[in-house]
Amino acid sequence: MHIYIDESGIFRNPANKDNVASCIAALAVPTTQKKEVFKQFKALTRNWRDKNGEVKGSKLDEPEIASIIELLRKFDVILELIVIDLGLHTEEEITKFKEIQVNDMIGGIPPDHKPDVLKRAKEIQSVFAGMSNQLVIQANLMFLLIPRILFHMVLYYSRRTPQELQWFYWMVDAKNESKNAYEDAWSTGLYPVMAGQTAKNPIPFVEGGDYSYFEKFEQKDTEAIRRIEKEKGLERGTLSSIRLGAIFEKHFEFQDSRWNVGLQMADVLANTAQRALNGKLQISGWGEIGRLMIQRIPNPIQFVKFDMKAKKGDTTTMTDSPFYQPLKLMGAKARPIWLDAAGEARLLEFNPVDEDSRMSKEDAERLDLKGLP
């Protein structure tokens, strides 16, 4: 899989508007389809490029955006969106939220813990303390975005093209003004925090899926996983967590979107969602974007508000969205993880497993996803 990540919006609210959406997007493109996707995208957009030869979503109109979405619908891509409304947050609240995170990073570590663990925690704490509020927001959205799209990729492609789960190439748009700060924050702070978070948020492996290509990334039957299985009333061995280090260690890069077609596509989709939510784009442009997403209750788009009163470890929570109508329309068109009845029957025939080692589709559909990505 090739995954391209970009954001749209200013992640600030200097004009103190009541509602202003910013979002971060990840576009997953199957490696086996990437060459053809890029070829068709470049052909479609050859007359829409700026002086640097780049396609920018902010410069496209409704017919152009709609044609790009229609092109991507021909391929088995997944779009993941995380949205925040900066109208619901003051600058003081973001600063307070950052202080809470920074203090919590070493507050729970016993004094007699291994010295290297405490040293590493203090390094991460220092990185977060030095972040701007804008970067804190982007970092926390990344915490949510990456485990969430991994969750959807594993369940979705294991039922369609499981060979795609043997490799993951991650590319993030490197903004000139924040490139060094963000790269430093990722390597020193963001990645270790997210790795720990992912280990605590196991995902279900549902019967019928072919996970043979993904097994090298699985981690099963740990103390944390057994505790969550018990809390959710699941059989032991039902859940697995992801060894995030193995997925990121070789192929995670910050790149200039001028030279990366995938990042340009992610930019178009992030900007489309942001403009749609902020009422700056007509539905004729964004109306079909939901068809690139995966169905999720209550909505495939995660809408986030930082909660100052949340318990430790749960300071980022969902909130009711003031952008109800566009979110509802996007979510209504998202496609299911599951195949049709005949397709699911074929999967069970081709991928028979021990009953205790995989969750049934019916149980997965009823599973309380709270605590999962």
C-alpha cells in the first residue's frame, strides 16, 4: 500500500469565527494500481497545473474536482479524513490542552522505572512542550488518522487484495514553513507516542479475511490485549495489535508535493473536504467524495474536539458536529468493508480458519468500536 497524507486549513482561528473546519487526509492507493492511477491523474490534470507543474486543490473548481473523484472511484482506494472545528477551541484552551499532554507524559511513570524509559519520556515531553499550538493540533490529528486508516486497510484489503498488506509506504506533505519542526517532532515524539497508543488499541481480525501477508506485523495475546478482550467480552485471541515500528521503520518520508503525484491527490481531497465543510464549495464538486471512504458508525469522518475535562489518556474525544449536513451526505455514500453475501461465502470457503482464531462478521458488526482506532 502507498499512503499519502496532507492537510487543509489553517489549524488556527485568528478571526474568532464560530465555526472553521480544518482537516487532515490520508489516501491509500493499492501498490498494484498506483502506476495506472498516477497515469490517468496526470492525463486528466495536465492543463490544471500551476507554474511549478503541481495540481493544487485550492485552485480547482467544482467540475474539475468532481472529475478527479470520479477517476479515483474506478480504483480501490481508501480516503480517511479527520476534522477539527477551531471555532470550538480558543488559543488558551489549546495551550492548556498541550500542558495537560506534556504533564501526563511522565506523570504516570514510577520513579523507580528503568532510567532509559524515563529519559525517553522526558525527550518526548520536551518536544511537545516546544511545539506551536498549530503543530500540537496537527500532531494529535495524526495520532487518530494513522491507526484509523490502518484499521480500515487491514479489514478492507484482507477481503479483496490481501497481497497489498505486505508493504506500507507512507508519504507526508512537507510544508516548507514547518518541515524541520514536524520531522523532528515525528521522529522524537509523535511516532513513539502513537506506537504506544496503537499497542493499546487492538483491532479485530474477522473470519474470511486473508491475513497471511500481514502476519509479520501482528502482535497477539499480550497483557494489554487480553485485558481489552475481557472488557469487551471477547474470546482470548480475537484481537491483535499492530507492531507499528515494523510498518514505519523503513518507509515513512516527508516529501515535497511538487514531485509526488500521490500527495497532490491527497491535497485535492483534503482541500475538497475542508471547502465543503466551510461552505466554500458547491455539492456538485464534493458530492461523491464519500464513495472513497469506508462505512463507519456514526460517520466515516472522525470529528474531533479537544476535551480539557477528559480523563488522562482520553483527552481527544468525538463531538457533535456543526457541519452536520455535509458530513451526513458524505457518510451516506461510504462503501462497506464487507462483500455481498455471495462474496463473503466465497471468502469463508477459500480462507477457512479455526473458529476461535477469528471474529465472525456478525460479531464484528455488533462490536463496540470505542477504544479501537
